[in-house]
Amino acid sequence: MDIKDIKKAGVSKADDISIKEYESKDKNKKIKYEEIKISQEKEKRKSHKFKKFMKKFWWIVWKDDSFKGWIISLLFIFIVIKFIFFPLLSLATGTSLPLAIVESCSMYHKGDLFGSFDKWYDKHEDKYSEFDIAYNEFEDFKMKKGFNKGDILFIVGTKPEKIEVGDIIIFTANTQNPVIHRVIKINENNETGELTFSTIGDNNNGQLNIERNISEDQIMGKASIRIAPFIGWGKLIFFEHKRPASERGFCEEQ
């Protein structure tokens, strides 16, 4: 094997070629040793190029303050969130929508987290007494003070039989986006054993037709906690102008 043969194998710089020859009765053993040595040099060169690329890329993403750096950083973050973070989170939570932005005021309570639950319930007592839900029962519900437009909720997948009255579920309906309301009634079909659910918005005066008979297949998950109050406004603000005038802006109690 000479230099020309080595260059044909993909090694361009003769200075990087290290060949050691030893006397051997078996010529094939010597040639095999030389080829392994050249292959190792090529791998080192590839590894060095990759490390150099990653170092430069990392600097652009996190340290480059230029306009180009900002654009690349935003694209990188978008790709990571869209194609890595959300798929993994969906897998872990068991739902296709692990994070949900509240887009309406249907679950709003006056004063939000700092409001008075007692005053709120006094005003809405008749609505819940119709479904045999008393004050003491409602007081033990999760998110008894509701949540606000623009909040981000953490959603987990759940089996229908695990849902209880008072839970807040997210379900598909004949609407542009899923609905997030509180369960007020659960019915079971005696013949099939299938469950149907009935919900209501804490800040609505009555039920919507689409939430009177929710099937198991419609349920996407159950709201667990409110993880980021108002942060969802960063997205909602771009679509507010498309909403009916009565649904724009901040919430008021009904």
C-alpha cells in the first residue's frame, strides 16, 4: 500500500498518515494493521469536526446577541419544544394535550385566587343545588376558586371511571377548541356500563348543550393544577381581535 492507495481510501493529508511496517511472513496481517491505523485517524478527524460544530452552534444559540443569533435561538427552542418536549410530556401524562391555555372566562371567579369563595358560592348556590351539590361538597373540589383566562393548566390522562363529580375535565365538542369545565353529574348505562358526564362552567349561568351528555371517547384528560397564571396571554393576545366583542379582554363574574 502506497500514498496513492491511501488517498483513494479517503485520507487527503499525507502528514496525517501514520504507517508502521514490521517484517512479517504474512503480508495480509501488515496491510490490515495499516488500514486500521488510517481508519482511526479518519474517526478522530470526524469527531474533532463534530465537536467544533457543536461548540460553534452552542455559542450561536446561547451567547450570540446578533439578530441572526436570536433567530437561530428561537428556531432551536421551537424545535425542541414542538418535537421533543411535548411528545415526551404527552407520553408521560397519557394525554395529547398535557398543557392547556384557558381561552374563555367560563371558569372565572371574582378575585381569582385572592377572591372570597364564600361570597362566590352564595351568589351561585342555586345553580349547583339543582345538581345536589352543597357548599361543603364544593369546598372540597379541586380548584374550588376556578381559574382565569390566560392561565395554563397541567392536564393528565385519566380513565373515565376515575373521574368524580367536582373534577375539571377537558373534552372535545363541536367547537374550535376543547372545553374545560367542572363535572356536576355522572351517569352509567346499566346495560353497557359506559359512563356519560355532564359539566358546567363555574362562571356560566347554565349548561351548554354540548356538555349535557359527554361520552367517554370525548374526554382528553383531567386538569390537575394551574401552573402558570396569565402566561397564556402571550398567545391569546394575537387572536383576541378575532373573538366576538363580548368575549374579548379580561374576565368579569356573571
